[in-house]
Amino acid sequence: MSDTAYVSVHGLVLTDLVDIDGVSPAGSGRKVDSASSSGMSYATILDAGWEPETYSFEMHSATRASLERARQELNTAPIGAEFCPFTEDQCAYLEYACAGPAKSVKLASGQQYYSDAVVICRNGLLYGSESGIAFQRDVPLPKTATITNNGYYTSGLDCLTVSGGYAAPDYVTDLQFSIDENEVALISHCMRGGRLVLDRWGNCNYSYETHFKKIYTEQQIDLGGSTFLDYGTSGALTTEALTIGANGKMVIPFYGPLLVSGCPHLTIEVEALAGAPDVEIAYSSDLSDLEAIDCDALRLGTNEIDFPEDARGESFVAIGITTGAGANITLSHLKASVDKYVGINDLPVIDPGETATLTVSDGESSSHLLSYCLATYRDIF
């Protein structure tokens, strides 16, 4: 249907399925609450923020398979996925999407299948094409790009994704990004292979994941040395399996200065187990206050562990597994993550019509090398 607008969700183009009337937006206006009482000749109006934007449209096709594929994408699209309601070069970020069951209708032209769809976004703003620092590996720092605001609103960083690097004997330290002279400090000490994602709202997730495909010394380098990884007595790292013997540990450090905003999470796949290894947390970078948390006993298979609310507001936090004198554990997979936050008013922006320099940089004693880097900017309409 060439007469309809371009529509896509999470990378899947829906244009040929969307009804000729296209997408209907609604909402995104100012919300108000009011208060009054009997005998009053006026009401008190209270600002209640902004409504979300709701996009509704109908899909139809002579082939049910293509309609079901579109429904599957809408019903499983993750929060933050791109949704293009009108044109290919402007998108919104969805918070919720769904499409109803396919309904068949017999028309003069043959069988047609229909489905109603809804996409809900945080606001009615649309974001332009990406510019900034394109994704690349083995990135020497500092890395810069020129950005220009051709939109209608102030705009800044859209998304930053980086992974720490290592050039013996130095890690990436004091990582930050800036727009012109306005800087945001992110991490004082990066893990090699750690992944940091900062979105346009200031939400920051820092994670580390391994399937133990490196040699032992390389795995130690990832985390920052023997303070954080020591496989103890009779421990070993073989292909895709780490055995932590007696009096050993694997603890994943997450440095500040950004403060923890959510409960840290640990996922481990246990292949073998003896005794009672502990799940522990520390708030000091030397692990001097490392202590066990109250959680279910570890078991063979996948273990999902949420850490206490006490971690919120901390700058440094480390989480992981330790073994006592009579315990050992074999892991085939580990992923640790923590949510942090940059205040929305602390994120640097540029006004419409302005040009600025977007920079990702590090400290003087750093290795000056990221494993990979992506820093995007989008105009807002």
C-alpha cells in the first residue's frame, strides 16, 4: 500500500500491512487535576505532568502468516524499541505494544485477515536519525564527533554503549562523556569486557558476563586482579568451566561515581557443587566489608539472585560467590549487573541550531582504549 505512511517496529517494516488511514496518535497533552467544593465559584487546577502518547492502527493482509509475524513483533518488542509511526527517519521509543488476535473477513476480493494494534510511548516526541560516534571496536580515547541540533527541542546524548579495555598494566579509568565543556563522570575504574549502557533518560546499566573461555590470568585481568578472582585451593579454569576451590572467590566490582539505583543482580549456571558456597556483597573496593546475603541455597543449574535494597545509593558495590574451607563450586556462566543513574538535569544538551562536540574520554593514567564504543545523538521533533 504505497499510499500509507511508513510504519515499523523494532526493525520490522509494517507499511504494507497498515490500513491506508495509517497510524492515529492520541494523548501526550498536559495532564491536570482539579479540586473544588460546594459553594466555590472556581476550581484549583493542579499540574499533573504529561500524558503518554498512544498510537493506534489496523493491520490487514491476505496472508495470515505475515500478519502473525507482525503481531509477534509487536507483542514481544522490548521497552525502548524504536517505533516509526510516520516516516523512516523519525522514531519514537515504545514502552508498551500489543496486537490483537487475527480476525478473518470474507470480502469480494477474497479472504482478508485483520488485527488491531496499539503502541504506547512516554511522550509525543519523535527522534531523528542517529549521528555522533558510530559503533567501532578497539577505540583509542579520547573519541570525538561534531553534532548539530536541527530539531525543535533541546537535545543531547541518545545512547552511550561502551566496554572497558586493557593495555598492560593499565585499565580504562575515569571514563566520562561530554558535550562541549559539560562533562558527566561515569566510572572511575572500568572492568575489561564490562558493558555500560546509558540511555537518554539517564538510566545506566553496568554489567559483566562470561562463559569462561579465557585463560585464568585473562579472567583475573577482566575483574581487576586477584582481589576479585581467586580460584582457591584445587581450583581450575578449563574450557568454559571455572572451579572455585576451598577459600576462593569470584566477585564482580562496579565502581562509581554514579550511585546505585536498583538492586544488583547475579545470574550463575552451576555445573557442580559441594558444601555451601556463599553469595556475598561488599561496599568497599578492598572488599574489607564483604558479607553473605540471606538468599536461597545455591543449586545445580541456573541461579537468579537479587541483592538487598541496601545497595541503593552506594557508589561502589561488588557482588559474587565465595567458598569456605569445605566448599567448592563449578560455574559455566556468570552475569552480574547493576543499575545506576545520571540525574536528568545533569545530562548536557544543546539548543536548536547549535553545533557542539560530543566526546568520550578517560583519565591520564588510563589505558586509553575501549573494547568498543557507541555514542549517538538524535534531533527531537
